[in-house]
Amino acid sequence: MTAPPTWPRCSFVAEAAGDPLEGTAPPADRWFAVEHPGPWGRVPLTQSGIDRAAVAALGTWASAANGRVVLVRRPGRADASGTRRWFRVDSRPGHESVSTGTFADESELVTAVHAPGEPYGGPLFLVCTHGGHDTCCAVRGRPVAAALAGADPAATWETSHVGGCRFAPAVVLLPHGYVLGRVPAARAPAVADAYREGVIEPRYVRGRSALPPAVQAAQHHARAATGALGVDALRLVHSAREEQPGDVVGWQIELAEPECSVMLRERTVPAGRPLTCAATKPGRTRVFDLVKIRTAARG
């Protein structure tokens, strides 16, 4: 019997292969973060020993709100006893906000999903370190979490699975919901400081979770063409989808502030390798090819 191939760690291979980051942020209009020091199961919400009624309430909230529930903890895994915190985040453009509250018993999360909470003024930096889901997230995420915690401990949390493990380390900038990939630990504090000032570093941006993947990719190319780095720049005005031959989808994306029109071609292609450390078979990836771009400056 032939032994199955041994694949290197997914994020290192993806980085060497140059897998594009753009258009890969997981979909989420809203986020709900629950402090849970651990341990985290592979499926964090249902396999981490959380109160069943709370799991049901959080799942219902996520379905209704197009939301994503994550478990968070302070870097270093503090003691699980005592009062814990929750955060409910609205990442929709024009609605960015964070509310927070505390709970002593997980059953309180049943009502927390709809509780007004207290406004939380600062940003949140979530770093995926969920080694139980993918080894790359722990190996590459923990140094980033430590670097951010050293610079801003109050805003920094380790988080459970975000998605796109091959782009580890993954960092989520809240409330805007920008998901970053391949952020070096040495650069992480500067990236966080820039976000506080309303600026993002395009080279690490996978996309904004509240926007469709094609729009995320269009913003990537528009940033390169216009130099717009503001967190609120390149507002979506209109998107149109056109089916094309050969399972290809064409996209026309209109953006504003600054004005930019982007034409993309969406394809799904074989990767020739597993896309996560846990996968055993080669997967397929979605890519967005830039066809044409027009900016107001270029006419």
C-alpha cells in the first residue's frame, strides 16, 4: 500500500505559492465574542463545554444577524474563574459599533445576545490562535498576539477559528471587520496603531467581512490604483454579476470616495494541494482576476 503524501504546513505553502489574500475575509455583518479561556474544541461553539442554552441562543443570533460567534481569551490563558466579558460588534459600513457586558454564568449569554450592553469606545484586535482547528493558527498566531498584547493589552484577544487558515496569522480589526493575513509579529503593533488612526495596510488585507468577496477584491485593486488607505474609503456604490462561459463569473464593481470602477473575473481553480493542515485531499481556490480598472483621476 502506498503511503499518503506528507504535506508541509498549509500557511507556509500558501505563502510560498503566492495565494492571493484579497477576497478571502469570512462573511460576517456582525461579530459576537465570548470570553472563554479554554480549552476550545475543534468546532469552538459546540465542542468547548459551553452551556447548551447559550450555544442555541448564540447560534440563532448568528443566523438572524449574518453574524459570527468566536471565543476569545487573553494571551497567556488566564484563569477561567470569575467574571468574563462579551462583545457584540456591528461591522456594517456606516454602522460600526461595539457594545460589551459581563457574565458570571454562561446561561446569562442567552439574554446577552440582545442586551444593549455598554458602549465600548476603543478598537478590538483579535488574533486567531486556534491550534485545535489548524496548527498554523497557533504556530503563527501566538507570536502576533503576544506582540499586540505587549503594545495594547486591553484591546488584544486571542480568538478561535476565523477562517482561511492558510493565510495565518489572521488578525481581525474590529469594529470595521477587516480581516488581515500574514501579519508579521514585528509589524503587528504598527498595523494596530495605523488602524486606530483610521488607516489600513493593504498588503495584509484579506477583505472586510461585511462586504461580498468580489467587492473585497475590487477594493484591493482600487487601493493599489488610487492610494486610498482610509478604513472608510472606497464605499460600495453598485455591483453587477454576469455569468460567463466555463464557470467564470464577471463582476462590475463601482466604488466611491474616491471614485473607481473595477472589472473582475472570478474563477475557481485546483490548488494541487490540501488547503488546511487538517485536510487530506487537494482543494480548490477562488481567485479574482483584474480585467480593467478606471479611476476618476485617469478618466
